[in-house]
Amino acid sequence: MKIKTHVKPGDEVKVISGNHKGKQGTVTSVNAAKQQVIVEGVRKMKKAIRRTEENQDGGIEEVDGPIHISNVKKV
């Protein structure tokens, strides 16, 4: 069963509640089952990256974190 959402990847949205209220960005992905969206540049999180053959240094990388879908609206 497919769950309908009011936003889709590529939409321009504004955060209407929570710690990141007022920020705007583009939706990069939608997880309808968990009711979460990832908005580019809004909720930055630091993530530890293990060393691999491609990434010799490893270290800490900044990634966009999820926001609940009810906290965003289309612009």
C-alpha cells in the first residue's frame, strides 16, 4: 500500500515548527512509512565515517537529518 504525502522530492518547503522553524530548503527524500522528510541544509548532523578504500581518512561528515513530515509545508 502506497502512503500519500503532501510533499515529494524536489519540492521547496519551509519548516513551520520545531528547532529549525523558519528555515527553507529542497526536499531530497521522503520516507512515508516513518513520516519523515530530509530537507537539504536544514537539520545538519555529524556522522562518524569508518575508513574504507574509497575514503582513506574516515572521520566526521555532516549529513542532513530527518524532520517529521507534519513540521514542513510547501512554499
